[in-house]
Amino acid sequence: MTDDVLEFNEILERVTSMPVQTRVRLVERVLATVTEELMELNKTPRQSAYGALAHLGKAPTSEEIDQVRREMMGNFTHEEIG
């Protein structure tokens, strides 16, 4: 076992031997601390999804999409499609 696991098990053993009220107070404090730390992590700026694909260039128009569909499906016979 690593030292971290051993230390964790020792802490867990001590905590489980505490009265319930004490464990509740401990959990409340730990939860508050973890919540604060997570809030700090979430403060890092993130790129908006809007414009995330801008590097790909202009989006195709609906006419262009329809044209490509016609070209793709033009080689199939009606029997093959459905």
C-alpha cells in the first residue's frame, strides 16, 4: 500500500469512530472547502461554443448541401435506395 492509501485509511478509521454529530460537522466543512476549490477552478476562461468551428471557414448553404446530396444519390437506382 502507498502512504496516501494508508493515510486515507487511517483518517477514515478515525472519522468513522467519531460521534455522528462530529462527522456531520466535518463533512460540512470539507464540502465547503471542496466547493470553494471547485469554484476557483471554474473561473478559468473557456472558449465559447459560438465560433468554436470558425477556423473551418464559412458554412455551406442549404443549396450547396442539396446539390451534394443530389450528386451522392444520383448514382443509386430506386431499387438500391428503398
